[in-house]
Amino acid sequence: MKKNTENIRIIALGGVGEIGKNLYVIEIDSDIFVVDAGLMHPENEMLGIDVVIPDISYLIERSDRVKAIFLTHGHEENIGGVFYCLNKLSVPVYGTKLTLALLKETLKHYGVNKK
């Protein structure tokens, strides 16, 4: 009889206690899945900053384990940071047709050419 060895961890890399920068990591055994990758617009005192994105160094250090990005919906606080993730990670992105269409336009804005 096979013993269930599934370990699940949920980690917030952004979006907790703030509006924007939503990015959650779900680890199932050794596989990593990303839920949303958003941005936040800078506060008034953040002169010279265009956008604020989550720190994804945790994902970059484990890039071989990251399997996919899942998007819950198309608001900037959920998809606005995908451009940065895709520049650092080679993973598929899943979402509804509308969310993926909005993402495609966002990626064009940042010069990322992904299908």
C-alpha cells in the first residue's frame, strides 16, 4: 500500500496587508505553482519608481521546480508583474481567455513577446 507523502506549503510573496503585488506560491512536494503575479503602483514618496513588484528571488533560486503560473483574473494587481516573472522563469501561464488576452497586452507594453 502506497503511503501518502504529499506535503503542501502556501507562501505569500506579496499581496498580504496591501493592495497590489499579489503573488502566492503553492508547493506540493517538490513542485512549485505560482498563483497571480501582480504589481502595485508606487506611493507618492517613491520618486523615480514606476511599478512595485514582489520579490521573486525565492522562485528564481528554485526555478527548476516552478511548473506554472495560474492567474485568477486580469487586474493589474494580479497580472502586472508577470512580465518580470517570465523574464526570469520559463513556465506556462494559465488563466481564462479574457485574463490571458489582458496579459498579452500587458506583456506587449513591457516588450515581452510570449505566446
